[in-house]
Amino acid sequence: MKILVAEDNSASRRILEVILTKWGYNVVSASDGNEAWEKLQGPDAPKLAILDRIMPGMEGIDVCRKLRQIETTYPTYVIFLTARDNRNDIIEGLDAGGDDYITKPFDRSELGARIKAGRRIIEMQKSIAEKEKLQGVLEMAGAVCHELNQPLMGASGHSELLLLNLSEDNPMYAKIKKVKEQIDIMGEITKKLMTITKYETKDYLEDKIIDIYKAST
């Protein structure tokens, strides 16, 4: 997982970089608030940020406030890491949208545990968002299938009538029968999609799709 470390003190920033890298995280660093804000933009931006509260340019608390103004499915998890341990400072940081607040000097084990907690929340949010996305796709597919069901039934009925008026040795009989079979398969798929309530997913390219053959009603 990618983590942003925004700290204007070079020694403190380097210590955090070493610790987090040792724990297996991909660290992105910023020496002031403006740089932190810039690196938190874009689709591949870190989803967890450790911000010093007081920094040159834009302060950490202002970076957090700006982040919370963005409408996004995957909000950045913000941990303030600062020497300001006054109760009012902590309240202000959390009110600004911070998810956690750690005071310096920090305990490495505590920092690691809080990052893990943040990571669990990020993964849970991502899982919920993916399920909501798939549910929306499924509902839309059900609506489309409902509209398709009637013309499919009509096509199946007309092909059945054509078969009744042809002898089996007619060259067109086998072709029309094959068409009817494919129409009926499409009809079964649309009916299944309209009644799915439980589903499993499967990998498809770099995303996931609903496996309708493992779905149930």
C-alpha cells in the first residue's frame, strides 16, 4: 500500500520513510503542505496520509480540510502526526476530517497498529464500494433483461411456428432450429439475471464481473 508522509523536518521525515519502508509500505514523501496536496491528487494517489500539522505553505490541517471537500468513493485516510498534544488541537484536527491523531514522540508499535487499522478501513471501504457498484450493474442488467424478455419470447414463438410448417428434411429446418435454440438460451440468461439475489464474482481483465452461472435466486 502507498502511504504519503508529509513532514517538513528532514530528519523526522527520513525516519518515517525508513520505518514504513521496512514494514513493506510504498512511501511517497512531501516536505510541505503544498507538495503534500499535489501528491494526493490523481487516481494513483496514496490512500493513507501521515500529515504533520504545522508545515510551510499549506498546513496539514488545511490539506485535510481540502481533502474532505472532494466527493470520492475512496476517501484518503488521514493520520495527524504532530508535537501539538493540546486537547483542543486534537479536537480541531479530528473536526477537520482527520481519522486519527498521534503525538510526537511516537511509539513505533502504536504507529504500526494505527496504520494497520487505517488500512483495514480503506480495504473495507473499497470492498463496500465494489459491492455497491456490482449491485448497481446487476439492477441495471435486470431492467434491461426485463425489456428484452418480451421480444425474445416473440422471436422464439415465431421460430417455433416456422418449424411446425417445415418438414425436418427441409434445408431451412436445421438452421431455424439452431436460431431458436440460441434465442431460448438468451431467454434463460435474461430470466436468471432478473431473479439473481446472490452472486459471486470472477476476475475479468483488471476488474471483477458477476459470474451469472454461479449466481442464485
